[in-house]
Amino acid sequence: MIRKNNLDDRTFADIVEEALRLIPRYCPEWTNHNPSDPGMTLVELFAWMTEMTLYRLNRTPEKTYLALLDLMGLSAVPPQASRAVVCFYPAAGCRKPVALRRGLRIAAASGGEELVFETERDALIAQNALAACVNRFGEVFRDYCSGGSFEPFPLFEAADTVEHCLYIACPAFAYLAAEHTVELSFRAVEEIFSVQDETVNYLAWEYWDGRAWNPIAAWRSAAGRPRRDNTLYFRGPAEIAPCAVNGVEAFWLRAVLSEIPRNPKTLRTRGIRLRSHFGGEGFAPAVCFTASGNQYGLIDMNSAFRIFSETPAYSEMFYLACDDIFSRAGIRVGIIFTFSEMYVPGGENEDVRFSWEYWDGGSWTVLDDTLKDGTFGFRQAGEVSFTAPAKIQKTGVNNEEHFWIRVRLLTRDFSLGGEYVKDEKDNWVWRFSSKVHSPVFSRIRITFDAGEEFPQEVFSCTNFRWKDVGRLLSSPVRGAQNAEAGDEDEAESVSAERDDVREAVLFDLEDGSPPMLFLGFQEAFPPGNSALYIRLREDYAAPGGARGASRARQPFLAELFPGPGAEGADASGASGSGRLICLAWEYWNGSDWAALAVNDYTDSFHESGFVEFAGPALARSKQFGKDLYWLRVRFVSGSFETRPVVQAVLLNAVYARNAASFVNEIAGSGTGGPAQKVYPAHGPVLPGMELYVNEAAVPPAKEIQAMRAEGTQEPYIEEDGGVWVRYREVPNFYSSSPLSRHFVVDYGSGAVLFGDGQRGMNPPRGKFNIKLAAYTAGGGEAGNVGAGTLRILAQSIPFVAGCDNPFPAEGGADRESLESLKSRAAGVIKSRGRAVTAEDFEWLAREASASVGRAFCLKEKNRRGEIRVVVIPVVPRGADEGGRLLPSRELLRRVSLYLDERRLVGTKLRLQGPVYRGFSILLTLTVGSDVLDRERLKKSVTGSLRGAFHPLWGGAGAGWEFGKAVTGGAVLKQLEKTEGILSVDEAVLFDTDAAVTVEKLVLKDDELPFLEEVRIAERG
């Protein structure tokens, strides 16, 4: 039986349709195209005769068919080399960059066959690493490179709110440990008209308990104190503890910005003031002593006590210490004395005077006139108040170093109050003339009123940076502290600065900033050319991502990534606005973000590729709490079709190709005879060979002009005493003249063929005058090695520890098979090497690579005016035939480059993978009783159905049609071919993407069905 070869696959209906389409062009007056028209009868007659002729033509024997293809210049697509991204790792301790030259060989052992890859360009390897990868949009961010691991992320996706904290330090906060109240107020920049204008309305407050920050209630009013604008009250008790903030140890309260106000001036202030309000009975003294002569007694205040002896003597003293209060110059201090319930006041101590004194660094000095004695010389319980002296200093009393206040017992009048008498030891001592009563006390408490205080320190941690807010405020505390420390110049400068700047911004907000991607590196890039490899997710269904991808939560990002199905988007997901995305690359130079000139081969994050740039003068900067060297990508304008997902950002990477390069190889000697063949020493040969023939003399001017017209810029080279003329590779000699310096490469055998003198010039006679200046050998599907296999360097390189390919190699294809060549021959003849019609794009896409199993050009352009070609790859060697077939990015790139050379000028083209709609089939079958192996029958049914809907050989044999709905009838028709099934009781289609049962699966123009599961139940 003669095998049928479709030289022309047109049917009767196709011929009639073509004739109808040509009638208006050649015979416009013929308008009646009804079947009853005699002219239409003739058209159908000639169509039937043409179909018969095509039928006999298609019965041509295979050998004759191949000979005809060869005569027409058709040949199998040559093998293609795979390509992989290879990362190099510098040795530990290597501080200088290492330059790697193009052509560095890397070997991989795969299935016992050694595969060689060569780097495609020079590379500069340096000791560096990506330490931060932060998406930032307004006041949200997220770091996808924390903890030393990289997490794939959607571009500009951020979910964590930027935390803005205000830290206020003041000794008064220590009083919150007891039942006291601290008042805190902000001085507003503008007049406050409503609650929304108050700074405190947008702050949540916390305190440090020694382990963590805990919330503390902030009240708008306190007992006896009315509500005031921008004022809060904090009430104790709280387990507040000191901690270090920005290197300062103190008692701190922290305010977290909980909401961003509409008016930005709300977060500006002219000052912060505090005031302490004491509740309860006050503070207990740190320590108290009684002293008579050189004898000191420690007072135990846990029970009733006296501050003098029971019978006080002249110059007895009572010492009282409280460092936190007495050391604060200028505050009003009150000491409250409470009598014991058992004590009954005696006389009035008319001859006694109590002297209140403090240590000024040189002597004990009497307190000034600010002293007010509410006890009237300890005749009654009450309060003694005074202003804390400015000159008070620490001193030692009974080996205790404190700030002391002492009370000394004196006489009111030496002539009336007493006299000197001898004691038992015959010493003269002063004795009061009347008895002095020493009261018994149950409690001594100390209070004070500091008035308005300034914070000790005010810091804000805003946008991941520490900001000294206190330096900008008008408080004189900082200047005074520096002056006390001896830094008078600093104090003067701060004071002068605060005279000029009377307000401060508490938080630096970037609510209106555009989306940005920050990349932080441990080291700066070395001088010279550097590159980053950005890997995007490629398990797509539509360009850039899966159909139905979720939109961003923020309204602006929803506009930036409209996604498929959005209003105004076409079937491919492209927005109808027609805008192009514009991104700006920048680097931190120490003072500002400067523009970075890049060669962006990712097409603005539309495909995986390198971003190349000259090493900029980076400066270290602290961003997001990390001190690194920073690059950033800033959104400028436009929108994406769908959101890119970044899988990796790699340093020290370069493309490597599964090919070994060879140069200046002598291939043989010219015989001067026709149809000479030479063979390269290495194979299999890949396209791109450069061949020279030594012709001993410069070719004539007309021949040189003809060579340049064909595209040979340098027709010859004079070297080694000879003239080496360059020959040009052509697919065949059918268009060659006797003077055409052409050669043909038979990629099946590896032979290099020359002309016969009539069709192509044959090399002149000479010894070793045929030279292969450059060619590559390798390629094939075997080069599609998995990730982590390219680890063997062909030569040892100093300071390079090793290499690896983090992703599989892609794009390798064997030489096209004869079956594939025959199946696309008719289409190639029709297209004539030019992509004009939809069929042209489909056939030429298959010609671009043997890895293309099927191509489909959508009939309508998208709203961007682009022609969309869907590419389906062949089933990879060793892969499961039931998996989804998606082209690699490398395959799409090669097909796109091939079609770009053959499309019309101005034609916009988009290559994409198919969109699969998942579905399942639920069957209820009645199986014949003679079927013994029911499991085998079920596998047969499953395999038959999967084959029926396969994208390459389903449907009528050429793959299921794009956009054709899947119906229950199609399922039943396929089941009729399976033996052993008596009846199909039920066939249900389940749309797994929509999770609903459907009568038929309706597909869009660029969609194919994908059978995920077949569930079979038997009945009877």
C-alpha cells in the first residue's frame, strides 16, 4: 500500500472557499454565488477535479516525496544547543574580583555522557551576597531575603506596615511604678480645631517591663485636672523598668503611630512637656540616720521611731537621703511628717530651733528663705517644704554616699534657752533650760512638684532610621547637659540651632511614594561591568502569570497590575490602555539616590534575564534596619499585564551554552573537483560555522561586490602569505551561481559540502587550504540537564571555589525528524519564508526549533495591536506524556527571534504558552461480563480519553483545537472505540478551575482543555 504524503492538504471545501474569496477580485460583476448558479456549478466541478489531482499527488512514495522536498530546498531543522545560567562561587577570603573570560568550559555528567558548556560572555566574580530584598510601597513593606534565605515574591507586593515609634525618656516615668500620674503634652504647630488635629489621637503608648513592650493606658483627663488639647495622663502602678534605647539607658515610654493623619502638620510639634502628679502619701526616704556627737543610729521606719533621742541634746542631728528628688535643682520638695498614734504632743519646745541644712560641696549650708515649716518646730504633724538648692552635692554620712538634707537641733537664744554645765565626765556641755520634747513618728514621706519638665531624650525610629527629635525641639535640657559634661561648644551650637528651628517632625512618612524594590548587598560592586540575573516564574498560563491571578490589595497596585479578567483587558490579560511599563534603576551614593544606567534584558521584569551595569560608586547606608549597599528599582509609569513573580536574584552568574567552540581548524585540501566534502574534527556541528578557503589571490572586484551584497562584510583576509576568502553558509545550492562562494552543512552526517561549479564554486586545488575559522559542536536534547549538574570546571581557576546551575538548562533540541519535516512541508511552501498570514506564523514557528511541537496563531490581535502566537513544545525526553506542556522561556526567545526576521515591518508579535483549563470526567460504565481484567480496562479508558484531548495528537490527530468546547458527546464518541464497554450510563464533566459541574467546557480562543482526572464507577 502506498503511504499518503500530504503535499497539499486542501479539501474540496477549502478549494471552493478559496474560489469564492477570489471572485470579487477577478470578476466583481459576478454577484450571484448561490449553488443554483451555473457559474457555481462550474466552480464546484473544477474543485472536485482539483481535489482528485491532489489526492493522486499525495499518494507519492516517501522516497520520491523526500526527493521533491530536497529539490524545493527544504531540509530538517538543525540541532540546537541548550542554555543554562551558571553561578560561580569565589573562594573564602578572596577580596579581589576574579575576571573570567568568555568560553570557559564547564562539564556535566548526565547519563554517562559528558556534556560540555561554554560561557557566552566575560564575567567579573566578586565576594558579595544579596542580604536584603525589600518591596516598599508607601507605608507598607516586606523583606523577602531575611534570615539568610530568599523567598520568591510578587514584584512590589508588600504586606507589613512600616512601624514608626517615638521614644521619650524622662526620670519622672519611674514614678509610674507607684500610684502616681505623669502628664505629657505636645505643643501643636497649628491651632487645634478638632480631635483630628491632635497628635496624641494617632499614637498608641507602651512601656518596657524588663522583657517586652507592654501597652499602657493613656487617659485624656485625670482626677481634678480637666481635659486639655494634645495632653495625656499616664497612671501607675506599672512595672516599668529602665532600658537602653539608641544607646541611652533611661526610663522610656514608646509611642507607636497607629494611624496616618490627613493633615501632615499634625505630626509636627514645637515641644514636649511633662509634669508629675503624685498620688498616695509620697516617697519613702532612701535612708535616715540620727546623730549625737560621733554616734550614728539607723532609723527603722517599719515601726514608730524618733528622729532625735528621747532627751535631745544640743546639736543632735537627723539625716535624710533621697537622691532622685534632692538632686533635682529648682523643684519644690515637701517632707511630710506623720505622728504615731501612740504619741501625745508635750510642751511647745519654746527654747529650741531646728536648722535645715544641705551639703554644698564644702560645708553644710542652711536652706534659704524658701523653707516653710508646716510642723511649727515638730509641734504637730505636717509638711516641711523648700526649693531644692542648685548647689547641693553628694557627701558621705556614716559611710553612705547620698544627697542629704539634715535637721540640726539648736537653741533659740543662748542667754535664755539654757546654760553650759559639767556632765558625768566633767566635760562642759550645753543643757536646755526646759525639756525638749522628741516626737514619735510613724511615717516620713517625700513629695515634690517639678513643674513642667522637658524630656531627657526624644528619639523617633521612623523609616527604619533613628532620628534625634529632642535636638530639634526648643528644650534647653540638651545644652545644659552638654555644658555640664564640659562640651560648651556643643551646648552653644544646640542652643543656637533650637533658636532657629522651633519645631520638629516626629515621623518621616512616605505614604505617597511609588512602589519600589530595594536590593541590599553585603559589599559594593567592583569597578567594571557587573550583572544581576533575575529569574521570574515561568510556570505561567498567560504572559507573566496564571489567568485569574489575584489583584493587589491597594487600589494603586490594582491599577499597576490589572491582571486578566480586569475591565478593559483582552483574552491575554493585556490592559487596553496600551501603556508601557517604565522602571528606574537607582543606587545610593552616600547622599542621594542616583540614576543607574543599565542594560535590562528582563524587559522590565517581563522575562528572566540579566540586568547589566557598570559598577557604581555605592556607599553603605542603613535601610530597613540593615547596613548594606543598596540598589533600588522605582516605578515611574505604565502598568504590567500581570504581576511578575521573582524567583531568584543571582550574583556572579553568566549564561553558558551546551557547545564547545573550535577555531582555526584545517578541514582539508581543495581538490578543484565538483561537490567536494570535508568533515570537521568535532561533532555534532551546530549552526554558525565560519569557513575560509585560501585562493592565493584576491577575488575580482565584481565578485567581492557580490559577496558584500550577500552580507559578507570582510570577503577576504590576507595572512600567512595567502588570501583567505570567506565562504557563506546556505541551506542549498539551488540559488547559487558558478561564482557563488557557498557551502552547505549536512547536520545529519556533519559533512561540509561545496558546489559543483555550476551551482556554487568549488574550492581551488591546494594543500590545507580549507579552514574552519570558528564553529561549535554539541547541542541536542541531551543538553537539557537538570539543576545542580554543571559543577565541573574544565580548568582550575585561582580563587574560584566552584560553580553550579541553579535552574535546568533549556532550549536544547535534536535535529528535526523526517516525520516532522514532512508534516510542516506544505506550510513552509505556502509561507515562502515570510510571516504574513496566521498560518505563516504557525509553520515558521515550527521551523524555528525542533522543540516546537505545535504553534497556533490567534485570529485577532489583542488591544495592544499584537499578533499572539501560542507555542506548545514537544514532549521532553523521559517526561510524562500526561503533563501540561509549557514552553521554556528560552524556547519562546528563540522562536521570537526567528519570527522577528520574517515578519512584516511594524508587526507587533507576542509569544506565549497555552492556557490550560483543567477538567475531570466522572463516568458510570456497564462492563461486559467477559472482561477479566477490569483495572486494565479502566487504564485503557483513561489513556484513550487523555489522548483524545491531548494538545499535540488529540482531536483529529493534530491536537485538540484551540477554543473548541469539550462536550459529553466528544467523550462518548471516544468511548465507543474502547472494547469491553456495554454502555455508558453517565458522563459528567467537572470544571476543576471553577469547581462546578458543567454540561460542556467552554474555552476561550487561546485555551486548551487539560484532563486532570478520570473517575470510573461500574454499575451492575
